[in-house]
Amino acid sequence: MKTVQISLNSIDKVKSFVNLIAKFDFDFDLVSGRYVIDAKSIMGIFSLDLSKPIDLNIHADDAAVDDILESIKPYLA
């Protein structure tokens, strides 16, 4: 598992982020305080405080993590 911080501070960023990670066949969790939600759930993301960076837990093997990090680079905080 790898954890990175991402910033989703607009509706368009949330929609494009969900569409992007939905292409990967791995689990992704967003952690904000005590809340943990599925990062592929657009409604779940909107229940979080998006004004500050959020932790993204990537549950993938090491080989896939590099590809995932490259594709989500625009969202990294």
C-alpha cells in the first residue's frame, strides 16, 4: 500500500479524478480525519472537506503503483 496526498478542490477535478482511477482494477481509499471512503465513489468524495489535501491510500502492487502515480500527478498536493 502507498499513501499520497491529493488535492480535489473543484467539482471538475473530482469528476476527472474518479473517471481516471476507475480505469484501474485496484482499491483506492480517501482518508480525511476519521473518515475513510472509496475513492471511486463520487458521492463519497463530496461528503469530505475538499478545502484541504486528502490522503489517498493505493492498494496495488509495487509495479502498478508507479503507473498510477504517473497518471494522478495533476492531483498530487
